[in-house]
Amino acid sequence: MDEVEAKYSIADQAEVRESLRLAGAEYLGKALQTDQFYDTPQGDLGLAGCGLRIRKLKILDTPAGLKADSQATFTFKGPVRANVDVKIRREVETRVESAEAIAEIIQASAGFERICTIQKRRESYSLGSCRVELDELPLLGFFVEIEGPQADIEQTRKLLGIAGTHVGGSYLGLLREQCRKMDTDATSITFERFP
């Protein structure tokens, strides 16, 4: 299945949060996501523009009356297709009972190794046909990510008053580049390490 999304760097989440409220967006909750990325020792997936990720989710907040459990997912992402306004790529994802077991399987039997762990705080909303995420990442700050049909992404961006151009790079790539500029290790980019 194709993932179609656009993300924008923002200075402050409060304005976008207020725009979401005024637009009638449905609040879906807030979570801490810890993503572990895997590749071959030669970096074959990265060189092909692909990604293999295990995501652990710790629920921080849910809408009143709803109960949500922490969960884990296992995801493969294909290379990004050429597009200026949005990022389009194949995404195959499934929930997993044990993130640790999946990590052991792909490392022991398939020869992959963990290349990086990153965290983000994500606040999620549903607005029309789009899902809107307010993201906070160590070292990078705040972003808005809009996922949905391509035409609706642009409409939603305008409705929410989000300026600027789509940031085409992945969070993993942006964080690793920032660590390179800071001349620091990029294998663990968490809020604990970079408050």
C-alpha cells in the first residue's frame, strides 16, 4: 500500500493545534514513539532508499472515555517516488506482539543489524480524509505531518495555515545529518540523551 504524506517544519505547535480545533479535527491521542531501524552490515536498504523499522508505542494520552494500549509495529518502507509536493512510497506494516522477538528474528536469521534508535512525541488528529500529526523530535524541534490523498493534503495544509515547503527527508535522515553536523554519535537519538 502506498503512503502519501507531507511534512512541514514549524516553530510552535500551539497555533496548529488551535487551527485543528477550529477546523473540527478529532483528537486521537498522544504517544511516545521509539523507532529502531535495521539494515544489512553493508547498508543495502539505505542505499536503495528503503527502510526497515520496529516501532514501540507508549501511550501518553487518549481522548476522554477511550482506552488505548501500548503496541509495537513492524514496517518496511520502499524508495520514495519522485514528487515535489508530497512523499509517496510503498509501506507494508503489521502489528507485532513482541518487538524484542521481531528484533531477534531479523538480526539472528536475516542478518540485519540495528543502525539507529530515534524517538518522537506524536499528537494525532483526524481531519476529513487526512491524518494530521504534530511531532516533536530531539535536536530537530517541531513538525506537522499530513497523510492522506495528495489533493487533500494541500487543502488541509492551507486550511491549517501551515506555511513553508514540504520537507522531503525522513526523520531518520534529518536526525543523522544533524548528528553529523554536531560531530556526535547517531546510533541513539532520544529525549533522554538530547532533552
